[in-house]
Amino acid sequence: MSLPDKYIVFLGRTFSGRHHDYSMLKHEFPPEFDWFEDLHVGVDLGYQGIQSDYKGDQIYIPTKKPRKSKKNPNPELTPEQKAWNKVLSQARIFIEHAIGGMKRYTILVHRFRNHKTHFEDDAIGICAGLWNFVLCY
């Protein structure tokens, strides 16, 4: 999680292998609690279902383009939906920049071969701390 000024405020624990973003969110923040009730939360399309699982009026997700079918061979979003998606992507780009800023420390980019327990969590935490330090100075 990041602020609009690219400052990283939360890192979830790392998962080895392939895991869906939304399942990792549900693991870190169980839907039974009101985690996002008073926050503005903007997510990408990898979090389909967040508005129904979590409480909060300020959870924003882009509109997904409809699937192509026989009845709708050329699906398109309306101009309002495209404008809304653009507004959300302009807000989310700062988070992508924060992630990219952490990746300047190449330990996050290359294959991780260390077998110490939870060392990958430590490595990403150190990279996030260094990124935040660079932002402050």
C-alpha cells in the first residue's frame, strides 16, 4: 500500500510461487473485519469482488470491458466508463512508480536463491525502507 506521494506505508508478507493478488489481500486482511471502511481504496482489475466482500463506500475498481460474444461481437466501454478508468489509472500510477522505485534495488528483480526462512520478507522490507528514505531526502 502506498500514498499518492509514492511513500510505502504497508507491505504484506511475500508468497512463493503463483498467487492471485486478491487471495493474498484476503489472507492479510480477512473480510470479516472493517479494514477499509474509512479509507479511499483504489485497486486494479486483479481485485474483482472486493466491493462485495469488504465493507466501505470508497473502494474503487475500474470497469472491466465486456467479453466478446455472438450477441456482442464488438464490445466497448461507454465514454463515461473509459473516463472513470482513466481517473483511476492516473491515481494508481503512483503506486506503480513506488513498486518500480523499490525494484531499483536489484535483489527484488533477480531470482531469489537464498533459503533462509522469511529472508525475502526482510529483503523487500529493507528495499521499501530505502525507497522511503530516498523520497524523504
